[in-house]
Amino acid sequence: MKQITVVLATNNRDKVKEIKPLLEDIGPGIEVFSLNDLEIDIEIEETEETLEGNAKLKTDAVFDLLSKRFDNLVTFADDTGLEVTALGGAPGVYSARYAPVPEGTSPTYEDNVNHLLTKMNGMEDRKACFRTVVALKGRIEKNSKPHTFESAVEGSVEGAITLEKTGGNGFGYDPVFWVNSARSTFAQMSIEEKNRISHRSRAVRKAVEELRRILTPKLSVF
Ligand code: ITT
């Protein structure tokens, strides 16, 4: 089987740490790289209003950049949003840019978490949901012909926003995201524990199934 290169179209190293172990068992002959592994510095502006739209922007940009460099290429992007019921679904697609900061700068994880806690001060309804869309775009040789494909899958997890930060692991909003089924915040979990139940792992597992299906050669019927 030909070597297949999967490139994770993200600049977020925390995401890469979670995604890579989930991609290890797609199959033989598959190598997974992050943009950082390939020393690629590309800033992709997230101009769409949906997670799916933004995930596709990322796969499109990285696919265009690398399709000449790799013969059998799959680009893989994750766009994630935290949706808080009492805030009408905010910050949602704007989760990375939630806290107001001076023009030309980006909020840190801590800025965003503090802003969320302030916005929710005194609110009783703390229900929230994390949603991830994983987009795939690739071109591989299948049955001795070039085969191009695009797809998107989603994963989510229900929870609640805590009153204060708890736990030192994870990233982003993890210290304030209480997972009902685990009775703890994501920041109190190891990567392995988070990967058993998270929005991202659910979307990534669906993407892995999709990839296995796409990469399996069709049997000829005589
Ligand atoms: P890329 O676009 O380069 O992938 P990003 O950090 O901009 O990286 P997103 O737009 O998908 O990624 O994520 C929006 C923000 O949501 C992110 O910056 C974190 O603050 C938060 N976030 C994403 N996944 C999370 C998770 O699993 N746990 C906690 N917070 C998360």
C-alpha cells in the first residue's frame, strides 16, 4: 500500500496532543504530521459563521499548500466551540476570540475563561455543550486512480460551566467545563481520560472510521 500523509491543519498544539493518539490506529502506511512538525507557518483567518465552514477553510488552505508536495495527502482540521445555553449559544464559533482585547492582539485562554465567568456571574442555568467539527480533504490513489474526497463529521459533549476554575490539565475552557457523566471538569482529567469522552475524540473517531472506509480499496466483483 502507498504511504499516506495526514496533515493536521491546526496551529493549536494542545489540540494536536489530543488528536495524534486517536489517529495512531487508522492503519499501516499512514504518517500523521502537524503543521509544526512540517515547520509550516500559516495563519488561516476563520471568517465563516459555522464550525463546519471554518474547519473547511482550514483543510482547503492546507490542502492547497501541500497537494504538490505529497502524492497521497489527507488534510484534517478541527473547529471547536463552547455553546452556553444561557448565553444563547455564545461564545460558539467565536470561542477563541471571546474576551475583548486591544486591536491586533488575541485573548489568552485565561482571558476567555475569566470573561465567561464574569458574563455568567449570578446565572443559575449553567448548561453548556462543547461541539467539534472535523473536516477532511484529501487526494489519494485508489484502485490505481486518483480519488479526491471531502467530508465533515461532528462530536459533542454535554456539561455545565462551574463557578470557579478547577484542575490544572487540559487547555482553553477545560478548567470551567464540568462533564456531567464524569463528575469532574476536563481540566481534572488526563489526556487519555478526556479522550474517552470528549467532543473532539467523538468527532475524531467518526473521522477515523470515514478515513478507513475511504482508504480501503474497492474489491472488484467478477
Ligand atoms: P486552530 O484554529 O489553529 O485549530 P484554535 O485555538 O483557533 O486553533 P478553535 O477555533 O477550534 O481553535 O477553538 C476555539 C477555542 O475553543 C480554543 O482557542 C480554546 O480556547 C477553546 N477550545 C477548543 N477545544 C477545547 C477543548 O477541548 N477544551 C477546552 N477549550 C477548548
